[in-house]
Amino acid sequence: MKYKKSVHRTFALITQLGISMIVPILLCVWVGGWLEEKFKLPVTIPFIILGVLAGMRNVYLLVRHANEDLEEKKEEGKDEKR
């Protein structure tokens, strides 16, 4: 049963990583396109870069949090064996 939980957890993490990366990029592309259309400002490229940076930050925080959870579980398992 632990194996199935591990596979499901890993699949959920991978899916969440993809969503956390693509949503800020798409939002920034949409906002940049809207600003170009509305105000004739060439801001799509800077907004794309901003979206990529925001997505990378989201992924970093998500992976760091997932890694901390795994380390805590490993430490709890070691304490129970003693």
C-alpha cells in the first residue's frame, strides 16, 4: 500500500509542478498582450520573462516544501525504530 501512496504522491507533485510553472507564464502573456493592444506598449516580452521567473519561484518553493516533508517523515521513521 505504501508503494501506491508514493506513486500517487509523486504523480500529484509532478502535475502540480507543471501547473505552477505554466499558469504564471500564461497569465503574463495574456496581460502583456492586453496591454499592447490597449496602450500600444511593447511589454509582452518583459511580461513573459516575469512569468517564467514567477513560475521558477513557484516550482522552487514547491520542491523545497515537498523535500522538507520527506525529510521530516524519514526522521520520524528513525525515531520510531529506536
